[in-house]
Amino acid sequence: MNTRTTLLGLVIIAALFSYAATTQGLPSRSDNVQRGGLDSAELSPKQLATQYCQTCHVLPDPSVLDKSTWIQNVFPTMRTAMGLDTLTAEALAALDPSVRHIYNRPPLMSEDTWFKIANYYIENAPATLPNAPRPPIGPETPQFEAKPAPWRALTPLFTHVRLDPALQAIILGDASQNRLVVCDANGERKALLPMQGPPSSVVIDGGQWYATDMANLLPHDSAAGGLYRFTWNKDSTAKTERLLDSLRRPVHLNQYDLNGDGKKDLLISEYGNLLGRLGYYELLPKGKHKYTLLLEQPGTIRTVVADLNKDGRPDVIALTAQAREGLVGFINKGKGRFEKRELITVHPAFGSSFFNILDYNNDGHMDIVLTNGDNGDYSSPPYKPYHGVHIFLGDGNMHFQESVFLPVNGCYGAVVNDFDLDGDLDVVSLAYFANFSLTPEEALMYWEHRADGTFMPSRMAKFNAGRWLVFDAADFDHDGDMDVIVANTAYGPGNVPGAMQDAWVIAGVPFVYYRNTAR
């Protein structure tokens, strides 16, 4: 099973206490009256926080962030979202017209209520976040042989990467040039496919490739993203068609027959920023299409199609990182009808970045690997003890319980596989927001699963050759073990030493392919 992730923005922007990027959910002034006085002095600060903060997301505990981050980053965002502070005319003008109304509304709470809620978080938040217990990172693992790309990118800013064993091709999304770069098995470039915006995802259906572009790299709400179809000719050239041109920053594309009509549908995660949605398109004759909406909410990162309830129909599992963050299932009821079910819900500081499904404990039930590590909301982000790789075991009835946690600062994805072929599942993790000053090797690690059930991390060769945001895994060389590839997105926010970023840019490494040495 291939494992891949896409760029989520230049990095995911999942603002804490934000308006949740929708025009619904927050209470209006009339709601306050109807609810019986949310500003009442009879309610405790925690009760007030519960009333207001849970309108958009799970109530965060004060302990999930340190005092400084609450004060400097979260509270200003919350005040604007609640209408207590207004944007300047210039700031409003810079927003997409479709979202300006969000900031032009009366205050949704009194200053007294605001003070009580803010004071509750300040009084109960830790001065600094604790460090998660973690084993020391071992020396370079021999499990993988690192093979950097044989060419240099002038601006290493790659937003998608894919290994295709059948085609013996490496496919890159080059955001600096707004194009797909198709490489052969040796990594040499053999085709360039221009697009209008940064490529974010690719699916291959025989001689036709479908791809999405985000229109712009940074978070935005304009409906300017696109869906492309590339039809390959016998002479290795491709006919390019832009099928859709009104998508809100699409970051992931999936393909499956979801409505049972025998034709594959295109499931598109429109992450957006303050606006977005998840749904699928049926491509009809004469350039027409039909859209089925699954979720009208921003922040969908990725989807996986699987039979959640074992009724023979394909269901959709989606990871969202805006508003109500977590994993959501859409149970297929047939004939294009789906029923929403929350599977795993997390607090809004969690920083979801990737997920996949697997049977981790070989009990025949679907399990989930979920990574979190987005730290793009802050100019100087804190390192969070709950960032890392989480494995949730399923009971077959769509209930999931966390069983494994591997702490990784700024984790942005993981591949869970029996890399060393010893009968248990190991992990390769990558971290876009690693602690580059103290433990830069956590940017790319191999976690060997030991006989006693523990995982021991080791650094991977060339871990510091770039800043890794996107990845894929497959048995690329057809030798019976899983290989991995990571692509370089050298620019971005976070605590990155200037000399380190300069080195990534100067070296210009587009990707590093890791050949598994088990066979």
C-alpha cells in the first residue's frame, strides 16, 4: 500500500480558537439571549470557555500550550474571531471577498466574559511545555541506502512526490515552477507537465493522470485551484486538460467508484483556509460534471477509501485540521448517500498532519496511524510533547483506542511497515518542524520494532540534505521490501537556523530515494 502526503498550505494553518473557517457554528447575539445568558456571573470561567470554545472545536485544556503561546498567539486570534477586535480596512481588503463577512460582525461575547476565559487559561497553563520521554536517537541505520536526485533544483520547493513501481517513475510537484516533474527510475528528468499553480496531488488511471493545483502556495480562500487530466500519447507526450478551475486550495486527490455506477469518481479535499469542503466529482460527457458534497468545512488534508462497517460498500475516511480537528468517517448508504461519523476527535492545538489505515495487530480489524506536528501557526513555535506518531487500534465497530505513541517534534508523516522483514511493523517518520537546533536528525528517522515491543529510533543517511514535507513509500525496485522517498521543501516557517536553510537551498536537493536493503 502506497503512503503519501501533500503540502498543506506552505504548512497547515489550523488557527486555535479561530472562527473554524465556516459561517456556521459560532453563537450570534440572539443565541446568547436564547441560551439564558452565557455572560452570567453564575458561570465559572471554565464553564464559559466550554460554552464558547466548543462551538467550533473540542475544548482545549490549558495544559496543551504554555502561557506565552496562549497570550501571544492564541488570544489575539480568538479576539478577532469573536468580534472583540476588528481588522483594519487594509487587512479586510486583502482578504478574499467571500470571507470578509466573517470579520464584520458584532462581538460574540462581552469583555468581562473574555477576561474570565483568558484568565482561566493563563492561570492554568504551564510556564513551559514538558518534554515527552523519548529514547536517544541512535547512529545511522543500515536499513536504507540513500540515493539523492542526480540533478539540482534552483528553488527546492516540492509539494508532492510519488513512487510508481509499475511505471518505474518518480513524480514530483514543483511549486517553484508550477509543474509536474516526471523522472525515470534513476531520478533523471524525462518530462515536464506545466500547471497554473503548485501541484498538490496526483492519481494515475492507466494512460490518464489526474492532478490538482492549489492556485497559490500560502493559505487562501479563492476558488482558483484546478483539476487536470493528462492523457499520455505513444510518443511520451501528454495532452493537458484543465477540467475544473474553481477549487478552494485542493491538497489531496483520490479516485474510487463511490456511488456504485461502475465509473471512478474523483474525491477532492479542498483545504481552503477559512472556507473549504470535501466531496467527489463524477465526470460526465461533454465536459460536464456532477458534485456530491460530503463535508462543508475547511481543513481536509487527506482521504482514504475503505469499508469501515464491512457492508461491501466503499466508505470515506478524512483527516481534518481546521475547525473540528480529527478523523471523520463517511458511511456509504448507497446511491450517493453518506452518513457522517466522528472516529477520532482531537483538540485544536494537536496539529494533525497525516494518517493512513492498516491492521497493526493482525486481528482482522482496521487500525489507524495518525501523525501530528503542524507548528505553522506561530512565529516561534513551541515544541509540543504530544507531537509524533500515534497508532490507534480498532475493534471492528469503528471505535479506536490509542496503543502506540512515538514522540517526534513537528512530525509530518509516517510509514508503518515491516521494513526489516522480521515479522513486526517498523516506522519511518519525518518531521517538517523538527527541533533543528538540538535534534536535527529527528527530521527523518527509522524506528525499529524490537522483540520487547519497544521502538528504537535511528537517524537516516542524508537526513539533513533538505527539509522534508512530502513523502511516499512503495516497493519501487520490486525486490519484496518497502522503499521510501522524501522531497525537499526548503522554505517555510518554524525554528530553523538560517545557515541550515541556506545549505538546503544552495545544495538544491529535490529528493532523496531510500532503497531498502532488506533484500
